[in-house]
Amino acid sequence: MEAARSSMRQAKSVTGHNRYFTYREQLSFGQQDDSQGLTAELRQAMRRDEFELYFQPRIDLRTEQVVGLEALIRWNHPTRGLVPPDEFLPTCERMGLMRRLGYRVTEKACEAIKWLDQRQLGALDIAVNVSFSQFQDEQFAEIVKCIVSRSGIDPSRLEFELTESTVLKCPVETRLRMDELKAQGHSFSLDDFGTGFSQLSHMTDLPISALKIDRSFIQEVSQNRHQQAVCMMIIDMAKRLDLLVIAEGAEARDQVDFLNSVSCQQVQGFYYSPAMPLHEIPGYVEQQSGRIAQMH
């Protein structure tokens, strides 16, 4: 089962929708994630800058245009190939590498925004995930400010995603960091909403501008009335709070149709596109725009 899961993760991260990937020993690091070998490899990967970002488009359901991107980290291992994050991020967290890695992700996201702007694709925002350890860093906001300033991008184009578990672990530090970053012009989305012990106080106490409906509520949403009820409840609540709603994990047309019918604003998932390297984004944006033009 572990080998099958490893193959599935590789298929999703590399080849995209409706593909399969045969398991090889090189795909997985095994269950000894805390081994000295992996620790040494990760430290070396940091020095060599072997980590790169893939980007999954966020689609406006009303226009079906690309309106933003979520940056997702991958480890481009010299012999194992592209390694998905769940196979190395827990070890990075234990090793104390997440702050350094998180700042490198922020740098790469800013570089990507600048690169995309040069290709005149419109103002595409990029969202990056923030770890618990970053919110504990008192210098977080100041370092982000320096990174953004060096890149020359508009700070409002860089969004930060955090999970409810991060908020619950350090509520005071989280609020402080978020206020500092909001003052600099950044926005925030709450990821995996509804999967944890949701505290609705997050919606009013924290400067959140978007909710992301977790993929677990989308998988059978066109047939499952309980999933439909949860989605509709989240969307209605978000609208009353003037929050944007983004659904994750949409893989089929019937899911997209349902989300559109209940006025979900944005969606991301394999139905539209898997995560892709930066150089493929301009072609995808143009292809999506051309497809919409043909429909009209």
C-alpha cells in the first residue's frame, strides 16, 4: 500500500490527470525519513538549491480565466527525480529547515511574479504556504518585506496560505505576524477549511480574505448531499463575511458545475490543470483564453 501511494503521488505531481506511474524503489525514501542519509541529502539539497516551485492555476468559475496560482514545492532530486512534498517536508520540519526553506519559497514566488509580469499575462497573484515554524519567527514579516522589496513586485500580489492547525498551535504569534504582513499589503487564505476543529472566531479575529474548501468535501459533491450541504454552508458563510471562496481538488466536470451553481468563485484541481513548472504557465494561460474565446 505504501508503494502504491508513492506511485500515486508521483503520478499526480509529474504526469497529471488520468495517468499511472509504475512504482520503483527510487520513488520513495522508505519509512526511515529520519535516517542520517536523508538528513544529509536534504542539507545538501538546500546548499545546491534543488528545490523548485510548481504552480497550480486558480480558475475564476464565472469566466474560466486563470486568476491566480498556488506555489507548490518539489524536490528535484538528482537521481530520484521529482519528489512530492509529503515525502520530505516532515523531515525538514524535524531538522529545523522549514524557516530557511520557506524564505527560499517566498523568494522564488516573487521571482515568478516578476517573470510572469514580463510576459504580460495580467496580474496573476501567487499564493505560498506558510509553516508553523515561520509564524514563530519574530523576524518573519521583516524578512518577507526585504525579499519583496528586492524583487520590486507589488506586495498585494503575494498571498500567504495557512492552515487552522497552524492558527491553533500559536494563536497569539499568528495574529501578530498576520497583522504585520497585512500592513505591508499581503493577503491571507485559510487552507483545508472544515477538516479540523474549526473555530469560527478565526473568521472575525484574523485578517483572512479567502477560504479554501478542502478537497475531501469536493470528491463526491455532485452526488453526496452531505458534501453539498457542507459546501453550501461554507460558501454562504464566506459571502456574509465578504470572503472569497476557493474550492480545491476539482477533478470532474460535474464537480465544477455544482460549485458554479452554488456561486463558488474560484476552483483549482486536475479538471483544469495539475501543478506545472513556471515556464508552462504562459502557454496554459493563452490556451485557456483561446478555448474560452472559441466557446463564445
